[in-house]
Amino acid sequence: MNAYQPVLDPACGGRMFWFDKSDSRVLFGDVRDESWELCDGRRFDVRPDMLMDYRDLPFPDETFRMVVLDPPHLRNAGETSYMAQKYGCLDQETWQTDIKTMFGECFRVLKEHGVLIFKWNETQIPVSQILKLTTCKPLFGNKQPNRTGTHWIVFMKEIDDDRRI
């Protein structure tokens, strides 16, 4: 029996796209645990169920049925800027290695035929560059997002999923 929820969100941030921000089926994780006041006076909380780094997940192989992944997508943001605080920021020097490692870890903890739902905004880094950092082939997603530049891409883990796109 699995001691964990069936769904992992290892970079939950403020859980902004979740309908139920405390859904018991989801293990919400993040490297941050903090709260601050936004420029408009509202509070913003990053309160994961468990502190974790998506580059080194503390779970056995094939633990989760689904991984929902919305990592930081900005390379360039002021350290204390609204965008960096709310969404996090990639390391200028190591972002490609970090993203590659993130995908590897997320697929490692995903059960066979499990689903990974990946969200990426290509404001600063095109999704085509990001997809080159995983060996897994996407199943489907929105290929040409409108004004927002946000992609939703769905993967399914296969046994020998070392195919390049």
C-alpha cells in the first residue's frame, strides 16, 4: 500500500490553479515555506505539506499516479520582485541542468503509465528548449497558447521511456 497521496505537486507555490487548495488526494511540496504581503496589500502564502526540492525528491521509485509540475519559469527577475516572490526564479547558471534533473526525478517517482501534467510559461524560455531537457515524449497539450504564452503538456510514463522528441 502506498503511504502517500496519489498525486504529487512538487513545486506547488501558492497552489493558484488548484480548485481545492487543500485537496487530500494531493501532496503539495515546495522548496519554500513563507508568506509575505504583495504590492497590492494581499497576503501570499507558500505553505507546502512537505518541504522538498524537485531535483531530489524524497520518495521511492514509482510512488505517484500523477505528478503536476509548474516549476519556476523565469531566469531574469529581481530577487525581491513580485514575480520572483510569487513564482520563484530559476538559477541563471544551472537552470538547464536543474530542469533536466527535475524531469528525471518527477518521472522516477511516477508509476508506470502514470501521468505528468506540465505547465510552462515561455515568457523568457521557449517551451521547445524545455522539452529538449526531457527524454520523455509528450502525449498532448496546447501547442500554440494565445496571449498568455502558457503551455499545458501531458506526458505518460512508459517502461522504456528514453525516447527523444
